[in-house]
Amino acid sequence: MASIRARLALGYGAALLGTLVAFSAALYFARSASADQDLAVEAVEEADHVLRVVRAYATQERPAVDFRPVNGRFVTSITQGMAMELDRHSGYFFVFGRDDLTLYVSPPLRILRVVDPDSYNELIDAARSLISEGQGIRISLDDEASGGSRSMLFAMRREASSGSLIARVVAGVPTSAAELASRLLIGTVIAVVPVVVILSMLVAYWFAGRALGPVEEIINDVEAISDGRSLHRRLVTGVEADELSRLTMTLNAMFARLEHSFGALRRFTADASHELKTPLAVLRADVERAMNPATSPTERLVALEEALAEITRTSDLVDSLLTLARADEGRFDIVREPVDLAPLVREVFETATLLGEGAELEVNLTAVEEGTVLGDASRIRQLLLNLVTNAIKYTPAGGRVDVSLARRPQHLEIVFSVRDTGIGIAAGDLPHIFERFWRADQARSRRPIPPQSGLVDRGGSGLGLAISQWIAQAHGGSLSVQSRLGRGSVFTVTLPTTAVS
Ligand code: ADP
């Protein structure tokens, strides 16, 4: 496949060639048409000239035509004097009398009559066929003298004055001179056009090279960047606002997105491995402890219980990872059925009360309004529970957690919010809390979930809020947070309600 540069030059050459050929053809036809007109004028002038000669010669004493009896019939013929006068003329012409009688044939035609009688006969027949004034005809002749090439005559006739025995004059002019110009034109075109086209293609090739030069640079730069390790680099954008500048800007934007995604992927993989490594190490220690013959049966049981808790935590983590991976791929099908939110919130509130008791917190349900959402009940429960357990986890004893469900009928929305008086989140941390595996300063104490709550304390993996946000968005809603360090936080879930709710 030829390069774009070569294809552009070829395309340009083809277009130019087509244009030049069309232009030359138009010029040739225009030239031929005007040549025919010129010849017609010339032939008419020639015939007029002959008529003038005849008129100038013919007087009472010098008649141009004789009319005398021969063998009992009257025969019209041109007088010798008139013939001699006309012989001095070198053009091609016939002088016809009444009844198409040929009175005079000019010397060049007389020669033609001898050397090529067929052409001569053809010519005189054509000349006779011209019957109205000013009419013209092209006659092709086989010119044997010039090796079979065809010479042309253009004939015109003029009526002689009425009453005269000379009826008309038909004069011809050779077309070769007029055709020479057309032939020269064709010759010039054939000689010049290829040179012009080749030169133009070379120029076009050079220009295309210049115009596409930056593309070559972009390709090299993109190759250097896209090896994966240089995604931080960017292409240099040209100063002109042309297509190439737009291309570099688009590629730069793509690299920025790729860099972001690659970074996130790398962090995610590193975090996931790290998160899995710790429970596996604990598990290994527990199993080793249980297998040790020196371990007492009670200790062995404790070790196995710990191992079980780690297994639960790990499988939970793997579940969360799987959920997010499927969500990323768009493979997670959310069930769409009407979910009555009020009972769900009351249920979550009961769990929160239980958790709150163990944590010495006051848990309130400040409002519960009715509202139906189209979605997946178990996923929505997971979302609400995540927020409530977080509020309890991150609120010190003596604090308060308020849960509410309020409708915004004018917006066809329902809002679930969890307000706590806990440790809050620093302003600098707020943009990150929905990121996967993100957790605020590990040194900050996190309340363990009391065993009597029935909930397993999964130790926190930093995936809860990421999954919660995905659930809210998958239902066409959103999850937002307002928080101040040391003052508490408010997590708000907004979900669209069905029209009937
Ligand atoms: P984790 O399992 O660590 O709780 P999450 O994704 O649920 O993971 O939360 C991410 C981080 O956001 C937490 O580690 C915590 O630092 C912060 N966070 C979440 N909820 C609250 C809250 N109610 N108050 C203070 N910080 C919170």
C-alpha cells in the first residue's frame, strides 16, 4: 500500500490530467468550430471575387458567355477571353451556367481532374449540390499525391445577378492551413501535458511530505509514549489550530486518561494484594499454632476460631473485589423491581440501634417517609448498612447517629441520610473517600463492631464506600458526603423514585 504522501500526489496528478485533457478537448472543438467559420468567410470572399472579375470583364463588346448553335442545338460556353481572365486566378472554383452546366473550372481543379478524376467528380457533384446562397460543405478527398492523406475543401456559392447566363460560382479553400492550427494544438498538448503533470506531481509530493511531516513525528512520539512506562509524557501541540493540533490534543487527553486508569489499576492491584496478604499471613500463623502438638486444646480452638474469622474476612474482600470488577466491566445486572424503602430503612435502623447500644451511642430515626424505588433490594440494603455501620464505627462513645428517609416529591427523589457526631473526615481526605482501598489515617482509632450485633467486623478494607457509590449510581442516584474533622459527617444517598410512589 503506497504511503498517504504518494497517494495524494497520484490523486492530484490524476485530477490535473483530467482537467487538462478536458480543457484541451474544449479548446480543440472551439478552435475547429471557429476554423470552419473562418473558412466559410474565406470561401464566400473567393466566390465574390470571381463574380466581381466576371462582372468587370463582361461588357457589350467583351461578352463573358457565348450562346451559339452547335449541331442544331444552342450551347452556352464561356468566351475565350473570359476564360483567360479567369485562368489568371489560382483559386479553386467552378463557374456554373443555367441548368447546372459547368462553364468554367479553375486551373488547380483542372489538374485534379487529370490526376484524380474520382476526387474531382466527387468535388463537382458536391459543388452542384450547393443550391442556396451562402451554403457551405466540407468535402474530403483522397489525395494520392500526398500519400493517401486527405485534404479538405470548403466550398461556398454565390448567385450571379439574374438575367446573366452565369448562374453561380462555387469556390473552395483548402482546409489544411486551418487544420494545422488544431493539429499543432493537439501536438502541443501531447508534448506539454505529461511534463506539466509530472512536474505538478513532484511538487504535490513535496508539499504532501511537508504537510505530513508532523504526522511522522506524532507517530514516533506516540510509539515512544505508548510503551506503558512513559504515559506521563505528552505530545507537543502545534501553534496553528489545524487538524494536527486537534489530533495531538485528543491524543494527549487520551494519554491523560490512560495514565489515570493505569495508575488506578496499579494501585488497585497493589492494594488488593496487600489486603489479601495480611489475612493469609494471620491464617497461616493460626493454622501453624493449631497444628503445634504443644498447643492446648483450648488454644487450638481459639486459633481455629481466629482462622475462621480471617477466612470470612478474606472471602468478603474477594466478594467486594468481584463486585467492583463486574461493575467496572458493566457485567453486573441490577435487578429492577419496586422496592419499598421505608420498611428497609426501619430494618436497617434496628440493626443500627443494636450496634449503637454496644457502642454506647444514641441512634435515632428522625424521619421515615414512604417511597418506592425501582431496583435491587439486597444491594440497597447493603448500601444503607454500609453507611450506618461506618457512622457507628467512626463515632466515639457518647455520640449520636441520626438516620432519616425523606421524599422530595417535586424532584421525584427520595433521600436517605446518616448523620453522625463522630471523628469526621479532613477536608483534604474528602475527595478520596470513595476511592477503592482508601482509608483515612490508620492511626485513628476505629471502633470494632460489637459481637452481639450479629454483624461480622470485617476490619475495614476501604472498599465499602466505593461499592456504596457504585450501588447508588447503578440505581440512577448519587452518594455524597459532608464532613468536618472532629465534628462528624453526613452521608446522603439520593435515589430516583418511581412515579407511582
Ligand atoms: P472501611 O472499610 O475502611 O470503613 P469504607 O470504604 O467504608 O472503608 O470507608 C473508607 C474510609 O472513609 C474509612 O476508612 C474512613 O476513614 C472514612 N469514613 C467512612 N465513613 C466515615 C464516617 N462516618 N466518619 C468518618 N470517616 C469515615
